[in-house]
Amino acid sequence: SSGGAIGSQFVATSDGGSRVVQSASSLGDGLEIPSFSIRAGSVELFTNARLSLKKGRKYGFLGPNGRGKSTLLAHIANRALANIPAGLSILLVAQEARASSASA
């Protein structure tokens, strides 16, 4: 599954594509995007960044508001970064819940 569409104000580039890393690598089974950049309008959110994710691990993104955490996750979920494998299951859950009068 994937999250909602990414707005046209975002531009993502991936210099080295992405690849599924096999167990022979020091990363183990996982996904590696060796170089990517994401900008929103004229604001650079990520420049020549590298992302490595190992299968079976859980990850969290920490940082100040407005620095691109949710944007990066949306780009991954929408496969907007180069060559994220189609067989990779991705689920993006919205970070905000709408107010409701229903009880939890």
C-alpha cells in the first residue's frame, strides 16, 4: 500500500537508484538508496542523502518540525525515489487523526 499523492511542489532525485541489498552485504537483507535529494520549492530538505534500511528492523525519524521527515516517508511510500522494488510492502499511516466525539 502507499500513502496519498505527493504534491507537485516536491522534487526528488536519486543519483544512484536504489537496490535491494542481499545478505552478503554488511547491511544484510534490506534496501539501500545510495544518493537522493528532495526539495520543496526552493527549500532543500535532503541533499545527496543516503538511506539504508535492514529487513526486520523498526525505524523512527526524529527531528524538528518542517525538516522533511513526513515528506521522506511519503516519497518512500509512493515510490517517488528511484527504483524502490515493487515487491517491497510499504504502509504509510497518517500522523494526525481527525477530532471526533466518539470515545476511544
